[in-house]
Amino acid sequence: MVDYQLQKKSHSSIEKVKLTLGFMPLTDCAPLIVAKELGYFAKFGLNVSLSKENSWASMRDKLATNVLDAGQLLAPMPLAGACGFDPHCQDLVAPFVLSRNGNAITLSRKLFEAVNPTSSTTSSLNAKSLYQQVSELKKVGKKLTFATVYPYSCHYLQLISYFKQGGIDPNDINIVIISPVNMVSALRHNDIDGFCVGGPYNAKAVREGVGVTVATSMDIWPDLPEKVLAFKRQWYVQNPTTAYALISALSLACQWLSNIPNRFEAAKLLSQKQYINTPIDVIAPSLLGSCLTMQGEAPRSVDLYNRFTSSEDIFANQPLESDVYQLQEYFASAFVEQGADANKLTIIELKNIYSASIYQQAMDWLQQYEQACDKNVEIDALKQNEFGQI
């Protein structure tokens, strides 16, 4: 039975009103920015401060030390914590998928021209094109250097998958970790030969003429969770209603973002100094399903380049068993030589990390909240009609 007093009680029942949420200056931080700027957090009585982080390690450490209440996190990070690979990520809960897809692989202009003499960018470039280059360098004891953002990230796993799909042993590639904001600079100064990163930094490399984007995450393994909302398990135990309100606000933000005409407005919000601080023409393309490939060339259409939710997929924001299983398999495959045993985690353990249960409780809370709002509107209208009849 719906409690129609929930709307009045909900704000007072929230355990913690003032929250600090971490985000990275990436295109897929959009749900957090939209929820803040359009008042979705405030709708549920939350006073949210957004903290821009400069690296995933910083985000991880601030979550671990309770500087942040919650944050935008790479989807594999809680899994890495549970496997013992990343102790700072232990005891994290990720009940909400903020975004799917969004990453791409970009090569330096020099490498692209060496492996693709036709310079065609009308379709993705298979890693097989790099095979000969990698083999020749190996003969003289050298390697191509590619950068990614964090060891336990979809970016790293997608880069490994991309090379394997082209018959390239990832051990024949030098893979380094660089913060997303420094990727383009590293490419420009020839410190790296390519990178895998999220938006807007692939588009930035193309706009500045230093890189060519050859594949997106949709080309490698499409539609798996990319970023999740995460918080410590103990924080949730202490603040369950706060968590429901937080998830509800982000759910509404994702729904707003699912309407493509809203995406340009989102790009305007994201371009502000306190967020990504990057021109709209760099941020907007991926939001609008357009993959910039090479300066002076037509972009490639990638409809689900950035996906936050959709009316066709009511489970887009829910952590699904199938998603978690695939992440687990990719993780185990990528780190098998380092002794990874991600497959030892049981389905119960995985469900406790990527908690569909908490997500569903939040959606039930949101439904009750909205029904209470509708009921109060009906009561107000009835009172007005009665007053008008006096």
C-alpha cells in the first residue's frame, strides 16, 4: 500500500542531506552534472557538492577515506577490489549504471598513416592493421606505447580485447597509465602512439589534428556498463534513504539525457569551467551519436556512442547479471598472468557488489515518492475547486 505521506516525510527521513560526489571531467559524467544543474538532487532534498577529480586514483582514495560520499566510478573497479587487486576499492557497492559505451581508441597521425595508407576512416580499423608494425618493432626489441586511464578499467580491458581481436599479443605492447586530461598532450609530444579513453578526449585529439579515432567501445564489446555510481557498503548501511534519493535523482537525469534533443544542452552544461572546461564542438559529437575520426574527414555515425538510459531498455541503469558476468570474464582474461581469479567470486558475491537489489529498492522508493506527489496535486486541485464553489 502506498504511503501518501511519503512526500512530506521523505526529505526529513533522509539521513544525510549534504553530500559530496566525485566526478571525472569526462562526457559521461553528464548524469551528475544534469542532476545538479537541473535540480534533480534538490527535488529530493539533497544538497550536493560536486568534486572534480584529476585521476581515478584520486577518486578511489577519497572514497576510501570518506572524503567523498559517493562517486562516478569505472565499472570494473569494485570488481578489482573484491578480487584483492585494488584494496582501496574493497567493500564498494555499485547499484546504479550511470553510462554504457563512450570509449574509443585513437592513434597518432603518424601511426595511422603508417598502418592505413588509404587513410580511410569510413569504418573502424581492425587491430590486424597494426600487426605488421608490432612484429617489426618486436624484431628490434621495441614496442608501440599505448595509454589507458587506469589498470582496472573498461578502457584497459577494451584495449587488451582490441589487440587480441587483431591477433596481437598485448605483451608486445607497452601499456602505460595516464590521466584522461593528459592524453592528448602525451600524444602531441610523441610520448605515446595511441590511447583508449572516454570522451571528450578522442574528439579533442581529432579537432587538434594530432590523432585519428579508429574504433569505439561499440566496435569492441558494445553496451556493457562503463561508469557506475559507487559508495562504501557501510555508508549505505548508515544512509539507505539518502542512497535511494541519490539514485532517484540520477535516474531522472539519465531519463532527461535519453532524449537526444536535450544532449546539446547537456554539452553546454558540461563545457563550463567547473566541469569539463572544453569547447562544445569537442563535447557534443559523441553525445549526438557522432564519432569524429580524422581532421577534415566526415564523422562516423555511432548511434549509442554515449548511452545513459532509454525508453526501450528499462534495465539500462540496473546492474544485470549478464553484464557482470561479462565484465568478470574480461577481467579474468586480461589479468590471468598476474594471478587474477575473478571467476572465483560467486554470483551472490557479485550481486552484493553490483546490487540490483538496492537499485530496485530505490526505484520502489521513487515510485512511491512520485505517487505521493500526484496525490498531493489532486488534493490541492480539489481544495481549489471547493473554494471556488463557496
